Amino acid sequence: MRTYLECIPCFIKQSLEAACMATDDEKIQTEVLKKVMKHLQNISFTNSPPELSREVHQIIKRITESKDPYKKVKGQSNEMAKKQYPYLKKLVTESDDPLLMAIKLSIVGNVIDFGTMNRLNVDDMIDNAVKREFDTSSYSQFKRALEHSETILFLADNTGEIFFDKVLLEELVEKQKQITYVVKANPIINDATVEDAYLAGIDKLATIIDGDSGQKQSAPGMILSYASKEFLDIFESSDMVISKGQGNYEGLSDVDRDVFFMLVVKCPLVAQDIGSEVGKIILKAK
Amino acid sequence: MRTYLECIPCFIKQSLEAACMATDDEKIQTEVLKKVMKHLQNISFTNSPPELSREVHQIIKRITESKDPYKKVKGQSNEMAKKQYPYLKKLVTESDDPLLMAIKLSIVGNVIDFGTMNRLNVDDMIDNAVKREFDTSSYSQFKRALEHSETILFLADNTGEIFFDKVLLEELVEKQKQITYVVKANPIINDATVEDAYLAGIDKLATIIDGDSGQKQSAPGMILSYASKEFLDIFESSDMVISKGQGNYEGLSDVDRDVFFMLVVKCPLVAQDIGSEVGKIILKAK
């Protein structure tokens, strides 16, 4: 997916958010905004949003001298989601269709801003999200693909959310699937890294790799031109690819490969591109 | 009120909005964003938001070659609000406290985006807004000030909203008050100009002036350094000053003069400055 003019105010808003997480010094925060605005004057809109976001966050990290502005928020997200795990597992076990419930929960994990919410609110949000209408038109296609697949490539998105992925991975492992779980090589926004995946115990269920291994800067979504050879080989050879979140969608929506996208639509441009609405939780076959 | 870093993404978002209203040419829209971002790299944060907004919209108008990007939206707002006027009048007439109801409606007029809504939705929104909790702590002070006042300076805000002001102006005229109604000299965002005030029939109730007469660019809020001598004289001599909307609040909040501010809080920074919350409708004595 290309970048639109509407992405610009969002990049700037996120730059300020990240700068404020990295430092309380208003002078440095101002410097971040100025440098980001300067950079955005010369970008190419044919690049995808995660590619530009990668450049923007490179500037933020350099000026704030912070390698990981979202470190605290990510820790809170993991902690909160970890506490939810037994409840998620219960929902799956008690469901008439455990696979569908696990898919739904994995997507729901993409909606919640764990860092800023208390336990009870998260419980409520999960219940509400699970009850919400869900377009199951791609579900039968997903099940058919799953039947014929031995190897699955699973592109993760955020911290916190990885505990919601875990219940889905467990369903897939139960069906004897071999899974490669792809995270980012470096901290970028609140995206999960190898460290987070191990914290969630994903290593017991899947082979964990960083898809952009060797890159000094990660993008908040898979961009094939930055991918490692290892990733590209598995991307090519896997029987099935599951991609979580908007960033991976933006990076892979135009790639010539069957992919099952699972995401919460958070932005009107993605909504338009994918043919849905902001706020919807989506399983979509490409 | 000073400008905060958080205003920057908003300025950029509004620039894009205005550019898209002025032209469908994405090249020109891009040029607007680039020039605005360039300008925002060298601003002083001690200036108030409407002062910077004035500069930003000057750039937008120059690059899009449009004197009034919001012309269509403003026309729709006036048209929709004009249709509401009989209903507003009925609400005031049937109220136990017509003055309070007229104040409330005048503020409610600041909340609705008339341009994009249909008639029934606006009816509902008015009903809901009127039922909403309203901090009346400044109302007794307002009534006391009114009793001792013959002349009132009334700073207007937006098109559409002016029809909601009209019911309040009528209450004030009934109490034999002499009112000066202040609008902008030039089109700026969706703010009301002299032409709009005449369209709403305000000339039958008040003396209409443009507060920044002679200026080539208007700001979306009163900035005394751009005000005309006529305005400054009346601002000085009036028994009472009523100021509508966030823009006028941002411009006048630090001025040494008693003012009754009436506004809908639309931004977290104004909320913090005025000691309230986003979404609240406020009558506040300064």
C-alpha cells in the first residue's frame, strides 16, 4: 500500500508521542518535530507507510538518543496481556469452534492499548470484541488452506498482542503445523521483538526469527526489500502465510503471494484499501 | 494561551483538510503540506494558536490560490442552522429560564459540524446537548454582570453557530442591551464574516463590526495586536464582553479584562488551560 498525504499528520503526531515517551525535555521534543517535518518534505509517496515510519523513527531515536522510546509501554502491554492469557485460553477451550475463537482473539489482541488500561477494562473489551460481528467469509478458505498446509509463516505485530497470538499458535500446533513466528530485529514503536516472543513462551510453539535480521533499523511492518534471506526463503516455501496488523498489511498488500491478513482496521486509508471500515476486526485472504 | 507542541500535528491536519477543500490536485495539496511544515520549523511557541493558524492559512490560501477554501462548508452550515432557528426559538420560549437556555444553545451551536449532518441528526444533537450537564457556576455572575450592563461586546465564532447566537442576542435585546457583534474581516477556516452576520439577520439586533478591520489576513480568534482601533475602543468601554469559541479563548485568555467565555471544549490543551474536559460545554467568567 502506498503512502497518502493523510499519513503525514499521523507521522507527526506519532513522532511527538514517541519523543514525549523518550524525554521530558521540550527542547528535544521540539527538535524531533522540526527534523521530522524537514524529512517529510522530501519523501516519496510510492513507498509504503511502514517504510516511511522506519525513517521517521530513526530520526526520533537519533535526536532523543533513545534506542527504544516505547520500552515502558511495551513492558506494561506484555504484563497486562500475560495476565489475560488464562482467560483467553478458557474462551478458546469453551468455544464451539476453538479455531475461530482463537483467530478472533488473536485479532482482538491487535485492538487493545494494554499499556493504559486496567485489568477489568481489558476483560470487558475482550468480551465486547469477541461478541462483535466478524466477517467470516474468508474463514472457510482459511480452514481449507490450513488442511493442505504443513508449514506456516506467522508475521507478528505488537507486544501484548503476542499473548493473544499464543492461543492461536497452540491451536495450530495441535493440528501438527510447523510454525515460524516472525518478529522485528530492533525495537520499533510497540512492535514485538525476539525478546518479547521468548517472554510469551512462543519458542515452545514455533521457531522464532527476526524477519529483518541484520538491519540496523526495523520498520513497523514487513518490507521485503529489508527482509533477511532466511525470511525470504521461508516466505517463498511456506505452505501458508498469516500476517498480523496494519503495518504488515501495508507492507505486503501488493506482494504477489497468498496471505491471510488478520487485523483491526485503525485508519481510514487502510479501511479504503482493504474494503472495510475503521474499527472492524478482519480475517482477509489475499 | 500559548501554543504547544501538540498543536503542530493539528495545524498540519487542518492544512490538509483546507487544501483538499480548495483543490483536488494532489500536487498542490502536497505543496501546501510541504510549505506549512517548512513554516512550522521556525515558529515561536509564545504566540497563541490563532496567531499561528493565521500564518498557516495564509500559506494555504496562497498556494491553492483560494481566498476561501471553506466557502462551501460555510454555506452548508448557515443553511442547516437557519433551518434550526425556529426550533431553537421554541426551546427558548418554552424554557423555565429562557436566558439560560439561550446561553446553552448559543454554546451548543459551537459543537455541531453542520456541513456534514442531516436535519434529523442535528435535531437529536441539539436535544442531547441541551440535556447534557452544564456547569452553571458562572451563570449567577453572568446575570449580575448583565443587570449592571448597558453595552455588550459579543465576539462571534463560526458560521452556522451565528444562528444559535441569534436566540441569545434576542434575549439580550429584550433586556434593552446595546450589542456590538464582532466577526472576522476576511474568510478564515469556517469563521463567520460580516456577510454571514447579515445573512443571519444579526443587523436587526446588534451593530456588526469586523474586529480586525483593515487586516489582509484574519486569525480564527481575537488577537488584540491585529485588532482595529474601533474594536479596541469598544473592548475597553463595553460594560460586558462575551467571547464565543476556542479561538477567541486562546487569543483572550491572558488579556487583562473581564470576559465571559462560552465554548465547547474541543482540544485537550484548551481543556487543561481552562480547567475542564474535552466535550464539555462551558460558560466561564474570567
